[in-house]
Amino acid sequence: MALLDFENKTGKCNGTTETNNVVSAFVTPGTYKGIKFILGVPENKNHLDANNQPSPLNSTGMFWSWTSGFKFLKLDFETAETGSTGSAVHIGSANCTGSGSSSTCARINRIPVTLTPEGGFNPATQEIKIDIQALLNGTDLTANQYASLCMSGLTGITSTGCPIIFPNIGLDLNAGTPTTPTKTVFSIKAKINKNRPNKIFVRAFWRYNT
């Protein structure tokens, strides 16, 4: 399990100065059929106290107090229309009961991703891309800060964008179960620098191997 962190606490970013934009795993050189990962935290770890956990589960900025669980995906942004108020997409489990490792959630909202590009996946020359434009596709970014706002642990105006964003990334909004995504949010692309070490680069936020 790993946390990919692209903000550096500059400007209006309020996380940490440290960043992490690479998840690596050493593999035998060659071309593979594809790659699988899950965007989410395992249920038995999702509700542990972030203040008492080893990295990466000690990231309190990724913890949701009202669901007592982690945000699997946290995207905060501003546009000319949202102004300084900004907007956000936060996806995590919802409708949870219990506490700690015994907690269960009616809407799990973990996202399995399988990528099998034509010709296979070569970790030496290819990497994984997350397309924010595809994730937000269909939301009206010119309207106001609520049009694309999606807090999956809440209801009402704070989840206005969820009915559009969930299908884009491959989640059933009401059940919290995986569906076929309507947009290509995750894809394989050529590495910009092909001289990187032979590692697998996963550009997602929360991830653990299947």
C-alpha cells in the first residue's frame, strides 16, 4: 500500500512539504499483459487512528473524521468561477458503522483498475496516467464551486458532482461498488524519460496490489 502525494504545501496547498509521485516495484525486464491496482485502503486498515499508524496511514490530512476512514482520492482545485472558495473531489467509503478494524461500510467505494493495453505493458518504457479532465468530464466548472464538488461521505449540496464523477471513474453511486467506467480516467502512456530504472510507475493516490 502506498500514498501518492502531489501537493507540496505551497500557495494554498495545506498538506505537507514532502511529495511522492512514484510507486515502484522491481520486476523482471520484459513486456507484461497488463497491470492491476486498487484505489482505496483495505477495510481492516481504513478506520484505524491515523495519529497512531505507520506511514502512509499516518497522513491525517487524508482522514475523514465524519466517516472515521481515509479518503482514497483527494483532489482540491480552483477555477476562475470557484474563486478562492475552490472545489474538491474526495472519494472514500461511506455509510460506515463500528470502529477501528471492526468497522464496515455499506458503500465501500474502492476502485479496482485493470489496464491491458494492446501489445502489453512494458514497465521499462510505459507508465500509468490519471486524467483529471476525464474524471471531471460532464461537470460544469463555469457554474460555481458546488457544480463539481463531490464529497462521497456526505449528501446534499456537498455531493452535487458525485452523480457525474462516480460513473466517470467506475463506481456505482448508490451501491459503492465497481462498474465499467464511462471515461478513461486511468491509462497507459509512454514514459517521458525512458532512461528511468526498471520500475512500475502508478499515478494514483491510494493503491495496493491485488
